[in-house]
Amino acid sequence: MGEAISDAQVVRVLRPFVRATAPLLDALRESDPLGLRTRAEREAADLVEVQRGPRERLLDRLTALRVPGTAAWAGMDAAQRSHWWVSRVGRFTALLTAVPGLGGALADRLPVQDALGAAAQGLLLCAIAGEHGMTEVGDRVRLLAWVLFEREVDPELAAGRGVRHDAAAEDVRTTELTEEVTESSRRHGRITLRAAARTLWRLGRLLLSITDELEKRPQGRFYHQAFGMLPVVGMLADYFGERSALKRVAKRARRWLREHR
């Protein structure tokens, strides 16, 4: 059995992870790579009432859409916006996490799926933290450590004030993790679906350095895991399992936020 992973090791991984999620989440809010706002706008256009005039009716409908960048979004409270991240963006991250499930039991023996799942959960935890006004990296590190790995990390350590903290190495790692986001924004003026997926994969690979911790993350129900052992069908079971796990992640996050605000 390998040597136990220390809090310091977890923090060294989570600090660049948390920092790298910031530009990705900003890009997801602004550029709509998943087509959420575009699809909603199309739905609004389909509901135009000719008798009122297409332009006026469309503007009314767009104002009521609950997606980032709309007036309705600005009027939502933190809990409602957090639910949006888990419900809407969580579908995308759960799908990416479930892809290894095509291999059934063989894939379940590898840490890839747990790494992707933990990365997706960590990304959405950072989104939830942001909606609750929690912007400090150290605070988000403590949130992720508690929700994902059941660790109560010292605030000073999480803030990067430990004696072994290497700020330069952390900066380099963060830059590497966000290369896809930076390049996509430079070339396309927005983040593409491919860039978002590849960034999530990079975040997952980072978490592989603490593989033994990944099994602690919230998982799907027992029946999701049972069907997940089957080839092909396992992908569908894993998808619903990850969706279920995200709900548990959000519930644990709410508890932690109540206790630490």
C-alpha cells in the first residue's frame, strides 16, 4: 500500500486546479459554447406572437431567459444560479465523464473516469462558490477538499502560505492547464466545445497525481455502478450516475458554505 497522501499534497494539486477553473468558467458564462443561450433564443423566436410584432415579443422573451448575460439571470439568487450550473452545464460534464463507460468493467478498473468525474465536480463546485461570492483561491480549495475528499484543510495551508509553497511552479501549472482556453479565445474570440472538453481533461489529468483520493468523491447510486460494469450500456448508466453524484456534490457544498460563511 502506498504512502498516505498529505493535506499539503492535496493543496498543491487543488490550488492550480482552482485557479485554472476561473477563466474556463468565465468563458462558459460569456461565450455559450454549449449553445444554451443560442438554443433558448431560438425557442424564444419560435414563440413570437405575430400580432404583437416579432421584435417586441422576442425582446420580451429574451429578457425572461434564465441564462448568463440576461436580465432574468441577474435577478436570480445564488441558489438558483448554482442549480443552473449543476443542471445545465452538469449535463455536458457528466457526458464527458461517462464516455469511458463504453468499456464497461474494463474502464472501471482505470482511474480515468474518477479523474474526469472529480474534475467535473470540482469545476462546478468553483462555479457554485463564485455564485455565493466566494472568490479566494484558498477558500475554494478548502471547499473542494471537504466535498470531494472529506478533508478539513487548514486555512493557512489552503491559502498557499505553507513553508513549502512554490508560487512559481503553481503559476506555470495554472498556465499549462488553461492553454486550450487561451488559444481558443485568441483564435475564435470564444471558447469552443472542443477547448472546454480538452481543458476538463487536463484538469482530470492533474488530479491523477492524487489517485487514491479520487474514490472518495461523491458517486452515483449502487445501481448506476452495477449497470456501469456492462459494455456500451455502461456509458448511459455512468451518465445518470454522474448526474446523481452532482446533486450530492451541490448538497454537500451548500452544507459547507452554511458552516463557513
